[in-house]
Amino acid sequence: MKKDYKLLALDFDGTTLDSAKRFPAEISAAVHELKARGIEVIVSSGRGKAELKDYERELADFDYGVMISGGLVYDFRAREPIARQPLPEAVLVQAFAAAEEEQAMTQLLTVDESVTRGSHIARMEDFHMEIYREMYERVCRCEEDLAGFIAAQAGDICKMNIYHRDEASRLRNYERLGKLGLSMTFAEQTSLELSAQGISKAHGLKVICDHLGIRTDEVVAIGDAPNDEEVLKLAGLGVAMGNASEEIKAISDAVVADNDHLGVLEAINRFF
């Protein structure tokens, strides 16, 4: 059923992008048409700015982004943050120690940079992230001394991703870090995303809605992963991809085709 929705929030990986990390031309065309009708379309992603560089052409019709899972709310036209929330240094230090104990891969996201060890990029299959290797090789700043980077740049780090070697390792760190008062979500196969307390994609969406004078019940949000759960619940219409887990489908208002069969396009045609 079509209503007078004013904003579409699109998750990126597993939703807008297909399994080969391509941004389908059909979705680009549909977004362009929505923009021409005065409907805002925003990124709602765990990615940072650096990790969106490959899609600058496809993102030409996106004025705003909720990135780093809500740690950064960004104005693409003005090229400046609307809001950002760094992680406290003490939390970063403890979380990094937990990652090191599990021999996991750590990624640190600032407003402008994606930072990790080059030695881990070369072995991303060990952390079930091999599909991202080529992109990481292009966009990441490589720092073997991540502890030193944390000490020098703590006030700029808005998110830490820990890519574990297996699910048991992720669960151990989830339990270890639970006492630190973080926002923690699962992503990918074995990833644990760490943001400041209270930060999520839903928080970022609220910031953009306030900025634009749009109510959250005038929003359609589409996603597939646990880090989309809060924003799918907050939006006036939460749409799960066909490739989403049964838990995400259960909390959503509608389900569309998977990301290899243009589920986002289906949602746009159905609800706008």
C-alpha cells in the first residue's frame, strides 16, 4: 500500500548492493526518480566515507548518509558532518585488547578514514571477509601499530569493527565487552560492531529526520542484518530483504526479494 512517505533509508551491503558488491543500475534509476519527486533517499550503512568511494556516481542523488552505524551523520552536499560520536579512548583500549586476545582483525573508522593492518587485509579469508579484500586494499589506511593509532587519534574514532575467526570467538568478545556500556551489533559472518553508547542507525535516522523536519513515521527503511533492527522498528515502514534472517523478517512490516533480485526496486515500486 502506497502512502505519502518522504524519506527512504537504504542499507548498503546485503540490501542495495548485490552479492558481488555491485550497485544495480535499475536501483540508481529508481532513486533518481524518487529524488525528482522530492523524496529524500539516504544511505544507512555500517560503512564509513572511505568505503563508499567506489560508489560516488551511484550516490549522486543521496544528500545525506547515516554511516558508521550511526556514529557519523553526514551531509554529502556540504561535505561535512551533521553529527558524530567518537568512542571513548578507555573503551577503545579495552576493546582492542579483547580483539588481540582473540587474534581477530580490528578496523577503526574515523570521519574520513578506514584504518586496519595491512597484514590482516592480506589474510581476510581468515576472518570471513575475503569479499571485501580488493576494496580494503584500495581505501584503507594501513597501520600495523593500531594501539599507537588509537592513542594518537582516539577523539576521531567513531566505530571499531572486530572481525573474528569464528562464531565462538565473537560470542566470547560479546560477553567480555558487554560491561563497557557500548552499542554492539553483529554483522557479516563473525563481525562485532562497536559504537558509543546509544549510537545506532536508528539514532542517526532521528538526527536526519530532525534536520529535515520529517517525522520517523514518514520513513521507509530497508535492511537485512542485525544492525538494521532498530532502524526497521523505528521507521514508519520497515522492509526486510529476502536474504535477511528470519529474526529480521519477523520484526519488519514487509519482506521483498533478495539483494540479487532487486528487492530494493520492488520496495520502491510497492511503497512509493
